[in-house]
Amino acid sequence: MRMVSTVILLALVAVGCSTSTTIRTDPPGAAVFVDGKEVGQSPLNYSFSTAAWNQSYEVKCVLEGYYEAMETVRRVSKGLMGMGGADWPESIFIQLKQKPKNP
């Protein structure tokens, strides 16, 4: 019984961990915001929490001379019909559109 309790505890701890997602932009060097909080410059690895199964995040990228770009990031189902659980995507790519230059 003690062994079963230990296994269940380890499984619960694993569910509450985070997973790393690479956030890339073209061009690179954009400031990256996750839910309004600046987390660094692209490219970067960001760890989304796996504690909330239905959670999504807004990723915004800002670079001078380019329009802001925003992407909603949700968990990705794994396995047949999602039976393997869900995880965050391994990478996100955001293409920034250049603003017109004033003559």
C-alpha cells in the first residue's frame, strides 16, 4: 500500500511540473510577453505551467518597426483522440509584419 501511495504522489508531482516551449520570431530579437508580462527576447525557451489543464496563454511579440503580433497558446493533445494527455507545443513561430517606412 505504501508503494502505491508513493507512485500516486510521484504522478501528481509530475502533473504539476512545467514544460519548455521555444518561442521564435522572424525577425528575431522581438520582446516577448506572456499574458502581459515581459519574459525576454526571441528566440527563448519559456516554461508553461502544466498545473491547469484548460489554461491558455496570450503570447505577444513587439519589435520596433514592426506591427505587434499576438498568438493564443493552448495545450496540444497527445496520443489517439487525446488519450495520451496534453502538453504545450514544443515551439511557437511568430512572423512579424514590417510597418511601412515613411519617406
